[in-house]
Amino acid sequence: MLSSAVFCNPRILAIHEVCILELNPGAVLQELMDGSSAVYSFNAFDEKYAFNDDGFFTYSSTEQKRVEELARDQARKFIDAYLDSVDEDSDYAPTLYRTLHTRLVYRSLKKLGRSCSLKRISAVSFQTYSFFRIQHLDASRPWFCYWGMHSLRLLEASLDENLTSRPVNGLLVDMEASSFFGSFDRHVCENSFFNRGPGQYPHLATTYGAIMALVSIGTDEALASIDRKTLKVFLHSVKRPDGGFALHIGGEADMRGSYCALAVASITNILDDQLRKDADSWVISCQTYEGGFGGERCCEAHGGYTFCGVAALMLLGKSALIHASSLYRWLANKQMKFEGGFQGRTNKLVDGCYSFWLAAVFPILEVAQLAMGNKISSSFDGKALQEYILVACQDVENGGLRDKPDKSSDLYHTCYVLSGLSIAQYYTTDAIVGGEINRLVSIWLISG
């Protein structure tokens, strides 16, 4: 897992002429006639790629135009800010508000230790008006820990001992409700591991979140606290005869289960033949005619499930099973031409979180194809993706990152939008937008 900045005063050109002329045509044209050069030129927000509904009204087409206008407005604000506040001779490009986001994550992690009552829920939603709609967040507590810790790692934020030791205790030992991450009672029944919250079933998704949070912390205490024997028993208990993984004992199986199980088994070095058995055939059966992967057989291709499917096959050493050409075509068509970000499904809106879920698949596939002797270059516009993230997905008032400009920031989007920014910086041939000051830590693609 936002906004940009606000501004005004014409001085130097910074983006596409179409947007500029809407701001102050006369002043901008005069600057062009005077020979001023463009300091920053966007790949995203190009009006030639704006949506055209050919005069046919639908709700979805209206929403697409509305979101494009939100992105366009953020680009205009960026231009105004440049024209208003920057010296003529200075370079200017979108900036990552690193300190603001770091403070937001610190604040959120510390507040999550308090009771998840309605009075405290705003610490998670970041919007005081929304907490009345949320009744409980116990089921997401391990995720909050992972999203926060991973975000801090990407931002190269320092982690003091107090911040790292408390979630270790909170995830693995009985904790009192007033402690860092709430009461994360660990199930003590024979076939269990991490649950979603007090009194709940152990669950593959939150097991993944908890394990990856501990790995993100990376201390000896954190890593040693993982009970690999118990974890292995739990993974075997949710393995299905057809090769899939149920998310919890007696629960449904989908692509999330396969990826989460294989990822935690791999990173803890307990991936055995029984866990591998038929897992590849179950996963590949979910690749659709579109090219992407669905949550299960015969489902629509989806960005999150596609990442899970491709990463799972890579972990199994079975990436050769993927129909790569159709997957590449589907992936390339998921990047929105105007906004620069990714949509999760066909004919859906852009969403910042898919900056990770979809962008990460390109370099994973590239590695898989290289192993088979096929050289394929990156097929997405890394510069445009960085621009969407930096211009449209930052909340410069509250901190954190978001889905799109009219949405609230949250830990989920902060984590995955930053992850997508890291991918665009390291795994494409495009330069880092904004220069070294915006550089994040690189990530291990298969686990995030």
C-alpha cells in the first residue's frame, strides 16, 4: 500500500501543453516564445490517452472520466506548485514525502496496540468520519504489523528496540489488550498457528502476514520466535488432495491460500514434497483465457491473484507452465494509459495497490523467461507508474499512500504502493523520478 500539493503562478513549463494551457495559456505561451525549456515532462497524464466514451453514457465510463479528472487535477497542482515556488534554474520533479509517511506509519503502529474499540479505530482508517462504520479489526491485526514494518523498511526508517520487540511478543506470546498490537493469543491446539485475532481460527493469510512481519523486523528474537515445527503441521492440515490450500481448516481454497502457504514454507525452509504435491497443477489451472490468473478455476483474471499464481509457480520451480505470451499481453493492458497506474481487472478503475501486485509480475516473469533462454524486456512504463504514485497517491496532509486521489490513505495502500514504487525504480530501465532523494529499498519480489 494520498494526495499531492497545492499551488499557482505561471513561470516555467513542466508538463504536457494541453494541461498547461488550461492553467494560464497566455503566460505559458509567452514563456515558450522566450525560449524557456521544459524542466519536467510527464509520461502519465497525456491528454491523447484520455478516455473517450464516444458519447455513450454508462456508470463505469463516467467513473473512469471522473478518476481521470482527479488525476489531471493533481497534475495541475503539481505544475502550479512548480511555477509558484521553484527557482527558474532548479530541476523539479515529483517528491516522495518520506518523513511524512514514516511518521504516519510510526503513529499507526503505536496506536494499534490500543483497544480496537470504535474510539480507537480511527488510528487505522486515518479518517475520523469513517470509524463509526467499522465494528472490529481483530482479523487484520497481523496484517497491520506487516504492512507497517514493511513500509518502514522500504523507507529506510530506523527501528528502535521498543518498536521491534513488542510486535514479536505480540505476535507470538499472549499479550494483554493494552500492549503494542493488542491481544494476539496464539492458538495452542495441535494443528494451529497464527490466528487473525483473539479467539479466531488460525488462518493462512494472517500466518503469512505475521511471518513476513517477523522477517521484516529481522532481529534474532523475531526470527527465533517462529515455531517451524508447528507451522509445518498447520500447513499440512490445510493442504487439499487436489493440490490447493484451504485458508483455514474446513475453509475455502483460493489462490491466496496457495501463495501464502508456499511463501511461508519457502522462507522458513520447510517446503517439503507433500506440500509441493499437485500444487503446481492446481495453480496453473487458474490461468484464464485472458492471460491472468483467477482466484480459483473458471474465475475472472485479477491482479492480486495473478501475482499470487505467478509467484507460487516460481517458488515451486514450475514457471515454465505459465502461458507467458497471453500473460504478458494481459499485464501490459492493465496499465492505464492516462493515469500511469494499474487497474486490477479489465474495465476497472486504477488503484495504487496494483502498483505492486501487477508491476511485480513483470520482473518475476522476466527472470523465469531468462532461465529458459528467452530474453524479454520490461513491458510497462516505469516512469508513468512512478508519476502516478508520486503525484496522485500521496496524502501530503496526513501522510501515507492511497488508492487514488479521492480516497483515504491506509497502511495497506502505504505498503503496496511503496512496494510498487520500489519495483518501478529498480526493475525497469526508466530513471528514478525525482532522483536519488526518492529512492526506496529494493524488495524481494516473490514475497514482497
